[in-house]
Amino acid sequence: MRNILIVGATSAIAEATARRFAALGARFYLVGRNAEKLAAIVGDLEIRGGQAVHSESIDLDWLEQHPALLARAVQALGGIDLALIAHGSLPDQAACQKSVKMTLAAIQTNALSVISLATELANLFEARGRGTLVVIGSVAGDRGRQSNYVYGAAKGMVGLFLQGLRNRLNDKGVHVITVKPGFVDTPMTAAFEKKGLLWAQPDQIARGIVAAVERRRDVVYLPGFWRWIMIVIRHLPESIFKRLKL
Amino acid sequence: MGRAVTDRAPDGSWGRYPPARHRRWALNHRSDRLPGGSNRVLPFGNGRSYGDVCLNDGGTLLLTRGLDRWIAFDPATGVLRAEAGVLLSEILAFSVPQGWFLPVTPGTQFVTLGGAVANDVHGKNHHVAGSFGEQTRAFELYRSDGSRIVCGPEENGDWFRATIGGLGLTGLIAWVEIRLRRIANPWMVAENRRFANLDDFFALNDDYETRYPYIVSWIDCAAAGKGLGRGIYMAGMHAPPGAPTAPPPARRSLTVPFALPISLVNRWSVRAFNRLYYHLPRPARALTPYQPFFYPLDNLLEWNRLYGQRGFLQYQCVIPPEAARDALREILNRIASSGQGSMLAVLKRFGARTSGGLLSFPRPGVTLALDFPHLGQKTLDLLSRLDEVTRQAGGAVYPAKDARMSGEHFRCYFPQWSTFAKFIDPNFSSSFWRRVTAD
């Protein structure tokens, strides 16, 4: 029996992943902002085989609340085996460029609140001697680009933080997975044209996440071909990269 | 909340005709709000309607596939409530392993629950179970003014009857409740019989309808003269307990990768295919998995692309019992003499049942479904000539498959259209509705 905490549970990738774990009979503690949407997801997961599905709506930008939130999850589930941190928002890059406030708000949501939760969960898992922490990063965090470097910087910070965490917890029985999806057809990316071959459905990402947990992977690009694309992107010399319109 | 998608690509229906352009608004939760403003909207499920009932040229499509959650399921009674964007294939994947099957299913499982209600779809068991609307216990109608109306045969019955077969115009169907039927296993007992002409078909039908819940026939509509109306009669029932317990082998599916510049379906391929299909040896009685029995085309994904860039037109009519023989003969004659063959011609007798839907298509009589590659004006002319026969016989044409019938014909086929019109949401519209009410 797996006890799973999902933060950002109403995100499309998180919901698709939860459905796959529900089919395996998992128990859930779902955290999200919108109570109505959470209730709909709870009902759905129970019919899909999820056991004891709990939920809580909270604004995750309120970092001081994180320890109490995790305590409630531990209490409800009787211990957390796996935590998936999936919340985030795609900021409007052009608007961020004109507003420090918006930029910092995006960093708060996509990086600081993730780091806060990851720190608490890592300590929880370390004390228990086991646990799996899965965090949704992004290919955008691999290199700064003019079209979305605020979001990219936040995801990049999370990626680097998780590297350190993984290194620290390697011999503590705690497993840390960084998931880097490419373009995914979700409500968060609704404003984009999604006709290309590069776009994936949330369930494809979910399948990759479940496989990464089973195979104890460290960093996974989803779908897998993004690994090769990002190798090229990361290795372009900055003198050339700065001239590209990406 | 719903999100606006500004989409530069045109959107199409299954027949790839007529062309249309839309703004799109993706719904992901049944609590999402509908777009405001004066832009007319239309719910769009999985785009399996053939013509323009699922199109809203120049307006906004409400994409409902994101509404795909289960709400309640009672494994003791088979009552299932789910969001309207769930596909029938998703219901089957969930319910068949637990011994439950859809009460009514059309010839593809890739339609949404909401679309099945909005088009009041029918299947091979119409003579015993009626259409989808008859098996619908309740649904929630979400109107553009923000109100939500729970409808059932008794509760808000007038809204219920307007929305069943209501082509998505009365508001957004947010969820649907149906009762599934018990099955012992995923297998079917299927029987195939060749018939030499229409008279043979009617004789077979009288015999089989009393014994089999699922019946459909394929007709060789390239055959003329003595062989006019020859075809294959197919009947089936869910296999009794004791049939193999092993699950059916997974079917491999093929995808037609893109639409060819011209149609692969033409008069020569139609003639060859029909002759071959008629003479193909097939077992008289066999055990078969439910998928190939109900959904023979579903493992050829995107098969509509075979008809090329110009797409194709479907023609499905129903003819009242007393006029059926003569009218069908006349229709088949007109097709044969036009030289425009239909690859898939399907014949079935509807039962004397009704779902009560104001715009429902199924009614007592014989229904014939045909599809034609779109060759331009001459195809439209042929279908108009078929409309003359249908109208004269007191029949009707199926809106879910139509892209071209005249407003005059529509209003004659569906005399309750003006009663229905009072239930249309003021913010909802479709290409189809504007077309058939314009003149």
C-alpha cells in the first residue's frame, strides 16, 4: 500500500499521475487551491481504485503553512511514502519584464514554495529512513531563453536544489526524482498552438513518472526525446545562443 | 476556469466537410465558467459527428474532452454518473472487466457521453433498447446564464426532452447518468447470413429480431438489377456464462497518417470492395470479442482521411415501415444509376420505441446509412434526389450525419423544431442550426 501526497493536485499532470496510482490502489492526500476541483478529483480517484482519498485546499504561496500542512498529511495517511510536488504557474514573460513584483511572485510560486516543501519533506523522509520525492521541473529550467526566462530561472533553481538534495540523501534511503516535461497540452499552456509533434498529453507524462518511480530514476525528461534536444540546447556556445530567437 | 485558446488552425468534423474556423474554449472542470460576451458557443466533444452539427463557423467551440471524470458508480446496480467529456471507449475499458456494458452504443466507441445524448445516438439494439436518450437517467444542463438544471424523464422533463437529440444547443451537458447492462464476459455470439435482395432482408429480419438483441446489415450498393439490395445480415448477442474466460486478444490499430489529395474511395474501389465483401467467406456462427462486433472501423484510426482532402458526405435516412420497401428500392436504384457508390451502406430496422427527444432521429421504420466521397455538385445533387424519396415516404434524415439538407427538408423531417427552438440557450448556436433555419 502506497501513501501518496500530491501538492498541486489539480494540475493536469498531477491528476493524470494520480489516476495511474489510483489504479494500483494507492491512498492519497491531495493539496490544491480550488476546493471544488479537488472534490471532483477525489470522487474520480475513488472510483478508479484510490483508497482513503483526502484533500485540502490551501494557498501554497503561504510558506509558513507548509510544516502544518505536511503534519496534517502525515496524520491522515499515517506516513508518506511518496510525495509529488506539481504545483506551478506559467507567468506572462512580457508582463514580468515590466514588473519586478510579478517576477518575484512567479519565483515565489515556482521555486521558493517548492524548495520550502522539498526541504520539509526531505527531512521527514530522512528521519524515517525512506521515501520518494518527485518534483515537476521543466526543460525550460535547462537554459535561460528570452521567451520565458523568469519561469525558466525558477525551474532551474529547483533543478539545482534537487541535485543537492539527491546527493545529500543518497545513502539515507531517500529517493529524489526531477521530472522535466517538454511541451504538455494542459490548461497551463492553453494559450499556445498545440499542433506540433513536440506536444505531449498529460497521461504520457504520467506514465513516465510512474515508470521513473518504479525504476528509481534520478532525472527524467518526458517524453524521453527531450533529453537529446536539451543536450544540444545546453551545449550551444553562449556567443551563438544569445543571438537566437528562442 | 475555462481557458480561451486562440487557434489559427481550422477545425473540422468527421466528414472533413464543410470547412469552418473557430475560437476554442477548453473546459477542464465542470465548475469552470463558460465564456461571456456575445460570441456564440457550441459544445464540441470528440468531433465524430459527420457534418456541421458539431461546427460553429466564426464562433467558439467549448472543448469538453477535459471533463473526463467519474462521479459515481454503483457496482451493484450498474448506475454510472460521469462528466460529459468521457468517451464511450473509456466507459467500456472501466466497466467491461467488472461485467458491465453500455446499454446502447453507436458504431464507434470514440464519442463522448455528452455527444451521445446530444445526438440521441442509436445502435444495433434499437429494436429492443431504443436510443441513447431512452437509456439516459439524468444529466445536468449548464446554461450560459450560470444556472444548472438537473434533468430526468420526470424532473424538468421538458428540458430533458429538448436536450436529448438537441444537438448541444440547449446548454452544456456537464454530466450524464446511465444504467449499464450486465454481461457475463467480453464475448459475443455472432451470426452472419448472406441475403440476395431486399425481400430476403425483410424475411430474415422478421425471424432474427425476435431472437437477437443486436442486428445490423451491410448492403452492396454497387449491385443493381437482380442483385439490388443484396448484402450480409449480422446478428449478435452477449455470450452466456461459460464462454471463454480469457480476455479477447488486444487489437492492433492502424492510423491513416494524412488525408490524400484525392479520395482512395472511388467508383472502382467501391465496386471491387463491395463485390469482395459480399462474397468473402465468413463463419455462419462464431464467438467474437465485442470490439470487432460493435466497432469494426475503430481499429483503423482516422479512416476518414481515406476520402481525401475534400472529405465525404454521409446520408442516413429512416423510412416509415409501410413505405420502406419501395422507398429503399428507389434510393438504391438512384444511387446505382448515379455511378457514385457508397463503400459502407448499412441497413437496420428501428423498433417502435422513442426517447421522447424533440429532435430525435430514430423512429419506427427502416434506416439506411450511406457515405459518399465528396465529388462536388454532383454528389450534392444525388443526395437531393435521395431527399425527394425520403420526404415523399414520410421519412427523415439524421442531423448528426448531415452537412447539406435544406432547411425546408429539415423542418419537414422534424416538425417539433419550433417547439425545440424555445429551449435553445441564447448564447449557443451551431453551423447546422443556422443553416437549417436560415431560409
